[in-house]
Amino acid sequence: MNCYACERGAEGTCRDCGRPYCPDHGAAYCAGCGRAREARGRPNFSLTAEAGRCALWGALVGFPSLVVGSCIGLSWDGETDANIDPGVLLWPVWLVYRPVVLSGFAPVVVMAFAQWAGYSALACLLRAAFRTLRFAFRGRG
């Protein structure tokens, strides 16, 4: 069996189309199928679009969890700041509340921003992990 592109002996066949190839014209895939797979597998990635999606997911998940977490997961004695114990949905608030001392209306604004930023960062991490895994497993098919 000879290579599809030259007359040298073939060392393998393409996984996609089955054409025989030599070491110069393929490795697991022939040159044509390899280029096509690379073009298909390259993610269409825009940093600003991805940041916008993460910010949107952060708002869609973070703000409702702020309301629900505040209603069911926040315990406070009403008199001192020492006994505030946020629930599990409020983990971004807890990360900011402990090291930052705020008074007046500032905690409401800062904590809402922290909730949004925390869930936006989580959305970015999850989307990046999903994208990486999907790209890695797509190449095995």
C-alpha cells in the first residue's frame, strides 16, 4: 500500500477517511483531514465576549443566590457585627466581609458587587474547564 500523496510505502491509514499515508503526509490523520480537524477544533474564542458571558452568568446566579442566601442562610443578632454568619450561597460575601471593615450603606453595595464578582469568576473557571475538557475529548474521536 502506497501513500496517497506520494509513492512511498504507507505506514498508517487516516482515522477519518481511511487513506494510507507516509510519515511525511500524516500521523493518525492524513494531511487534509488533519487540517480540517484542526480548523474545526480550534475554538472560536473572543476574550471580551467570554468576559461578557461570565459577567452575565455571574449576575444570573449571584444576585438570586444573594437574595435566597440572605433570607435562609444569614444569621445575625441585629446588634453587633460580630455574629454575622453568612450561608453557603454567600461565599463571595464572606470572603470580602471578613477582611474589610465597612459601615453605613457601603456593605450593601460592596457585598452585592462581591457576590456578582465571585460568581462571575466561578462561571469563568467552570466555562474554561468545560471548554478544555470538551476540546481534549473531541480529539480522541
